[in-house]
Amino acid sequence: MLTDLRRALNGALSALPTARRPSVRRAPEEDWLFSSDVPRLTDEKTLRAFIARLTEEGWRCEARGGLLWLDHAIPVPEAAASKGALPPGERGCAVSLLRRHPGGPWDMRAARAIAKAAEQGGPSLERLCRQLHLAWAAGLRAGTPLPSALLPLLEAACRQNEKEEGR
């Protein structure tokens, strides 16, 4: 899910004149996709030009705390038929909720979390889906629409996770 964004970011970073290649990591903060140590490796003028270039390419950037925080719109996969079998566990519960409550808005924080958990692999997506399932169920009880626009992203993340698990 984040592979193309990571590839584009790494390509831009590799063009910078630095003593070593800047690192790129999934951001631990929910408002950002990635973080990089590029501010520690380059001068202020080069960093400003780099940020300007990324901004033109659709990135949101903020240099803070010796890191460059980066965010971008997450490419949404083509919507699947959404009628297939549900994934196992909490992933299936979260998918089922979104399937049964269509028409809700996009939630960028949840989209970032889904994309990062899918990239991380392992049980990360299952843990996230448990949190989302609980939050979305509480939202339904309060009359809040679910972010069902996330369904194609969540289903793609589940398919990716199942492939990695060998199912």
C-alpha cells in the first residue's frame, strides 16, 4: 500500500547530496505516514528546496525535532466486489461493519493506520482492526456514520496480510 509512496520518497532522497542516505521510517505519529532524518544530513537551504519539491508532488512536510515528517494521500485500490468471504478474526469484523454501513466519509487517520499496519505485516493489522472495530461499534451506538469509504483500502490490506500469512 505504501510501496509506491516509499519508492518515490526514496528516489527523491537519493538525489540529495548527503554523506549517507537518509533513512525513511513509518511515522509513529498518527498524523504522518513517514519520517526521515534528512534534516540532520543536509543544510537548511537544501532542505527547504527539497521540501518545496515534495510539496509540489503532493506531499505534506514538516521539519521538526531533527526529523522531516511526511504525509501524502494514500492511493485507494479499486473497489472489490465486497461480497466475498470475510477475513478471519477482527479483520473480518471491521470489514463486515463497513460493508453493512455504506456511505460514510473518508477518515485520513484511519487510512494512514491501515496502510501502515498492512505494511508492517504480522499481527499489526489484526490489532488495529480490533481497535477500529471497537471504535466503530461505539460510533454506531452514538449514531456516528462509519468511514465506509475506507472499505476498499481495508479489504486490500486484509488481502495483502492474508498473502503474507500464506492463506
